[in-house]
Amino acid sequence: MKLNDIHLRDPFVLVHEGRYYLYGSCGRTLFGRPTGFDVYVSEDMENWSDPVACFEDDGTFWAKKDYWAPEVHKWNGAFYLFASFLGEGMCRGTAILRSESPLGPFVPHSDKCVTPADWECLDGTLYADKAGKPWMVFCHEWTQIVNGEVCAMPLTADLKMAAGEPRVLWRAKDVSWGVLVKGSDREGYVTDGPFLWRTENGTLLCLWSSFSENGYTQALTMSDNGEIDGNFVHLPPLKLADAGHGMLFRDLQGQLWLTLHSPNTHPQERPQFIRMKDIGSTIACVG
């Protein structure tokens, strides 16, 4: 398969042992009854395998809706899948699954969602601080609080549960370019898709997404002390048309890439790969 044949939102790439593993929210079941998550495998970032089911609900999994934004991180010799889920009578949140392989099968690891039970949350990502302590960075949804938040919460070393209370890193309205989003029954300011990245000079960046006059927008923030407990300073968003929920990775030759989905219109969304460069305190698109 070619990249344009893959109908995914919220793409995430894991590079492991000479291969690229592409995960994301499955386009065909995005707003319907989900069955699980797939992974696509490549050795050259151009030719991809058919989808491989890496997590399947066998009928006993507690969540039945909104299987969104899977990320797979290697941690202490195993692979952990962070993803958004919605169960009956629950708030949407991020749960953690585990596997011995990036191909799965992933099985439940946390006891349902790790995010606060009474918060509407999504898009949890793993971050390890300079001391090696794990954190989950996630979004507290605008659908519940109007002004969406990006929050950080410490995790236990085994990634099974929270190890402390969440703290707010910033809110959607902290940027001057954000616009009000009007849903079917509510309106607010969106935070989506946080992803942490440390540049070559040690600057800690967080990618995230919201909406501007140009549509879905890939935003950047920078920690003023290089750590998760710093104050996050907002940088100019990347000049990409209607594209977001991005993450960064280096290919097997060391080249830096951004992957995100574009456009943000269902069912046209596809994963995109954009060549990037590290310019010290931030990143920029090549060319």
C-alpha cells in the first residue's frame, strides 16, 4: 500500500529494529462501532503492508466507542499503547495497553482509563523527564470545560496508574490565533494531540493542535526551563493548511520527519509525512 491508500487520522510512527510502524485512528470506524486498532509496517516509508490487527475487542473489552489516537511507546523492554476510549456511563479518557511486540496483540494494562474518572479527556501521550520518571500529557476536553486544556500527570513506573494529580500546562485560549469551534450542541476552544520532543540543544517542545482561521492547525509550545514543570511559551504555528495532530520521528538515516493528518475533513483525511529540520530552540519544515 501507498501512504495515500491508508485512511487514518492522528498518525503515529514507531521506528523499531529497521522498520516503521504506523498507527492511528481507523477512518472506517472513526464515528461508528470500533473493533480495535491496526498497524501498517514499512521498511522504506513508501511501501506499506496491509493493515495488521494489533488490538481487537473480543467482546469483553470495557470500551465500545471512540477508539482514537493510538500511540505505541517502548518502555522497559515492552510496548505500551496509549489510546482514547469511551465506555458506557464513563467519561472518555486515555487507557494503556501492553504487548511484547509492536505488532501486538495488545492487552489491557491499566484499570480502564488512567485520566481522571470525572474528566472528559483524550490524546494521552507518554513523556519521560530527565530523571526517567514517566508522565502522561493529555487534553482535558473543551466539550466539558469550553476552554480546552493540555495537562501533565505523573505515572507509576509500571505505567499502570496515575502517581499524582494532573496540572494544567496551558489552555486553548492562551494563543492569540485560536478560534471558537461550534459543535452540534456546544462551542469552545480546542486542544488536541500533545506530543513531546526534545531538540538537539535540549529544548523541550510540545506539539499540539487547535483551530485557527486556516482550519485545523499544528501548533508548537516550548518549556522555558526544558522540563515538564516549566512555563510553556507559545511559538508560531506551522504554516500548513488544515493539518494537525502531529508527532515527530527520525528515520533510519537520522532525518527528522513530522507526520500528521490532512485534510481534517472526514472521510478524506490521510497521514502526511513532512521533512523537518532542527534549528535549536524549535523545528521548521524543510523548504
